[in-house]
Amino acid sequence: MKTTAGRFFEDYRVGEIIPHAIPRTVGTGERALYHALYPARHALHSADSFAQSCGLPTSPLDDLVAFHVVFGKSVPDISLNAVANLGYAEARFHRPVWPNDTLTARSTVIGVKQNSNGKTGVVWVHTEGFNQHGDLVLDFKRWVMLRKGNLDAPAPEAVLPELTTVVPAADLKIPHGLDFSRYDTGLAGSTHTAADYEIGEKIDHVDGVTIEEAEHMLATRLWQNTAKVHFDATNRDDGRRLIYGGHVISMARALSYNGLANAQMIVAINGGAHANPCFAGDTVRAWSEVLDIAPTTAPNVAAIRLRLVATTGDSGAFPLRGEDGKYRSDVLLDLDYWALMPA
């Protein structure tokens, strides 16, 4: 037997370390495709000259390029037979990814719990991505609902990992050399720096983008994400392919430029939930809430903690949850992250 149907829920054991194939060298081609797929306009990821004026040797790839590539590496071993990817926690971006870096990944199983229906279960993993020097580029924890391959397999003892809700500002990794002392707000596209935002402030990002099947398929293939629910229309009873949740994250992040143009680099994702599925034809809108603002040790660099929400409805509608505690049906994404911007 030379082919594999992938792993199912009963195939995971807590403590197991799973190295992922295949190394991936990323470059300016990935940047161009990323900016073609999303309306990404943050200046630090768009121009070498702007990045150099901020103390970096060249423009790093968009932070979410690294996230998507490392996530994609994990899919064949973790979520090939997923019903859905449910959420993220404790994601840290340890260093930038530069053009021509080569990324590899591995995951450690940190939790399992069979669902009451006996047909599916949830697996928690800690995934790490490394560059060609063996340096940790990013790591994150995520949990995914998986089908059971053998419905008669006994339920494992439930192990639920303890996850922190927020990466402390003091633990954020600031890229070496980053310096916003000469930051050009005119070139960046906005005069609003960290001092102009208030905790609790909500920002409607105004714009919307309709998700198309073709762009989603291109994105999923670009990240080498082989999850069946994204490719095979016969894999779901409704005959519809799910839009990769990371595609929604990148779309919402790109939309957030209108109102947060100076939130240049993502340095942590505190938590995130894919509240409802997204399908081709849905129009994504976004809003953000400022949760915290903190100083850093880098010159004129502040950290801003943001809640980014993507919806298919009114981008300014509140509350997000109904009386039953569940997300409204039009909420796609609820993401809590730290970004760096001029103080």
C-alpha cells in the first residue's frame, strides 16, 4: 500500500511528535501572489526601501505568509480528514521570514477528546515552524475536529490542554533592528499612530470583498493545504467546499488596513475562532476593537492588541453572540492578536 487515507481521530496520542514534509523555500513570488489574493497594503511588507528606513535589512514576507506555509505543512498529518479547524491560541512570531528562507514544521499532540456522538473528536496540537538555520520562526496551538476512521475504536482518555488567553506584551518578540524613529506616515498611508487609538475603540473597516471559488482554490494550493473539505465537493453532504479559514484571516487582516494602516507587523495571535463556515459567494467585511496598547523596548515602537472580526453581515453589528452564547450566523472570524506600530 503506497498511498494513505490520512490520519483519523483515533490515530493520535498525546505527546506524539509529528515531523511534517516538505521543506518550502519562499520568496518574492509568494509575496506577489499574496498581494494578488488579498488587498494587502501594509508598507513594511510592500517595499524594501520602507523596511530599510525602519531598521530592517529588506522587506520581510507578510507574517501570514509564514503562518499559511507552516499551517499547510501540518495539514496532511493533522487535518486531512478534518470536519473543521476550530481555533488557535498562543501563536508567537519569533522572527521575520525573509525572501529565500526555507521553512519546515513539526507538531506535538497536546490534547484529545472524543465527541459525544462517537463519530468525531477534537485533537489539539502545538505546531512549530523553523527556517533553514533551525531558528524558530513561529509556533502556535490549534484544535481541529476530526472524523473517526473506525467507529468501534474506544474513546481515549480525554486530555484538555491548558491554554493562556493572552501572550503577555513583555513576551512579544520584536524583530532585531526594528526602529520606527524615522517612520514615514505619508508613505504608510495614515497619520494615526498608537497614541491616536484608545482602548475600547471600535473601527469599522468599511470595505467588503466577495470571496470567489477560484481565488480560494489558488490560495489553498499556494499554501499546499490538502484538507479534503477545501478541495473535494463530495466530501460534505451539502456538496460545497469550505473556504480555508486562513483565507478569511488574511482577507480580514488586509481589509483592516483601512483604519489600521500603521499596524505593520503581527507578532502574536492570542486566540482565534472560526465561528461559522465561509463559502464562495460570501462577502467578507471586518471591524476591529482596540484591546490594549503597550510600549516595547524598540525605538518608537508600540504594541497594539486588536480584536479582528470578520462577518458576512453588518460589520458594525453587536453583540456577536446570541442569548444562547453562540456566535451569530453571520460571524466568520473572531481573532485576537498583537501588532507593532509607531508609538
